[in-house]
Amino acid sequence: MPASNTPNRVSADAASSASPAATAAPRRRPPSSVPIPPATASAPLATGGVPVVALAGTCMEAGKTAAACAVISRMRHRGLTVDAFKATGVSLRRDILAMEDSGARHSAIFTDFGIVTTTRTNGAALTRTMLTELAAGKPDAIVFELGDGLLGSYGVDAILSSSDICDALTGVVLVSAASTAAMAGPTP
């Protein structure tokens, strides 16, 4: 994998002072090392034409993160630079770490903004902000997971009801643990 497409996991100071043994297992970057502006309700959305794929699920534990990781891995295998984020749900950093392990160059999660859990009130603004910030890095594609299910209380419905976000989506993948649930999925 080319160095320019690997996740930024070690700060420059840590890399220069670390012993060879310490650099064998790369450390993940701390969230505080990524400058991210605050999300506001009027957050603008500017993807600059970067293709965006959203993964929504019929419920929690439907396999959204595994599906997002598979999409990211396949895109990376094809030589694309992919950035990823988790837009809604509860604070599970392991989801974006799995996305990085699958090849995402940069990743973000709502806890980077000090939000522990998302709601209908903040979900769309956070999504706009993360999409805009990641698109500014000019990846070949952005993949993001909508944590929780379509009917949950973490703001997925508010995001999928937001016309500017839906207009920015190149594709939506519906993940379902049951085939009958997938038949009644969203149409953004």
C-alpha cells in the first residue's frame, strides 16, 4: 500500500523520537490531533464532487460496520483513496478504527466534536461537517456509516430526510440482518 494512502497514525514528533521496536506496531492518532471545526445547525455541505457512499441499516448489529469495511477494502484494492466516518449512534471508536484497518486514509466520528451520542437535532449538522471536512482532503471516495437503525433515536431519519445530504450521496447501501426488512428500506 503506498505511504500516501495509509492512515495517519503516528504524529511527527512520536515518529522521530520512537525506537525501531516502538515503530513496529503503529499507534493510532489521538482524536485531539485532528483539527475539526465545531458542528452547527447551519453547517454548510461541500463535497467538491467527491463520490459519497452511505451505509444505513435496518437495526443495530445488522452488519453496517462490516459492510462499510468491505466497501472500503474493495475500493482500496482498486487503488482508490478512501476516507470514512461514522455519522450517528453511540460512541464506538472501534468502528472507525476498523474502517482505518480496512484502508481508510482518514476517519472521523462525532465524538471528535465532543458529542457522545447523536440525536435528530445534531445528526444532520455533524454529517454535513464531517462530509465537508473529509472532502476537503480530496479523497477518491467517502464512505460513511449511519449507526443505529432507520427507526432508531440517533438521528438517521433526520439525515436521510435532509435534501442537501441526500443530493450529495452517490449511493446508499441498506444493510439488513433479515431479507424481508431490506425490502422496506429507505429511498433517499
